[in-house]
Amino acid sequence: MEKAIIGNHAAVFAARSDQDRIRHFYCDVLGCKVRVKSDEVDRFQLGDFHFCFVYQSTALDESDFLKAIYLELKTDNTEAMKQKILAFGVKKLELPDSHLYFQAPGG
């Protein structure tokens, strides 16, 4: 039987109007490396994980993104990163779990 694992690439369609906020959050707050930066797509790298935002005139509504998958971030200083993320102004989600769940720009 074939086996599958979760790879290290992801993509999401995002509203072009969110492009500046997405770039600021992923570069300045999380410290991602920019691999591609254009009007149409931004590709970021965080550790070994690669992801891109494909910009369109419209994208899912914020409430629709709340029904999507959640990804885990790891850091060497959990409390400092949590404060940095919250200071950016993301939407904090209340879930029955001790982890910080939030809605990042672009979904």
C-alpha cells in the first residue's frame, strides 16, 4: 500500500488588499525568509517549511478561513513570540486547548 506524509510546502489564495499586512506579519513578526516577492505571489520560508500566497482580487472571507486547517509554530521563546504575534493585532481564537491559536493575515 502507498504511504503518504505531509510535505513541507503549502499555498493559499489571499486577497491582494492583504498583501502588505501579510508581508509585514510573515517577515517582520515571524522572521520568514522571502523566496519570491511579486504582485502575483509571495513565497516564504520558515525553517524547512515553504509556503506561498497567491494574490487575487478576492479570496475567502475571514470567517471562512476559520473553518480551515491550523498549523503549529515552534519557537525557542514561546512567551516572547506570543506577545509579538498578539502585539501585531492578529485575531486570537478561543479553543479548548492551552496553545495560542490565532488567525494570521491572509487566512
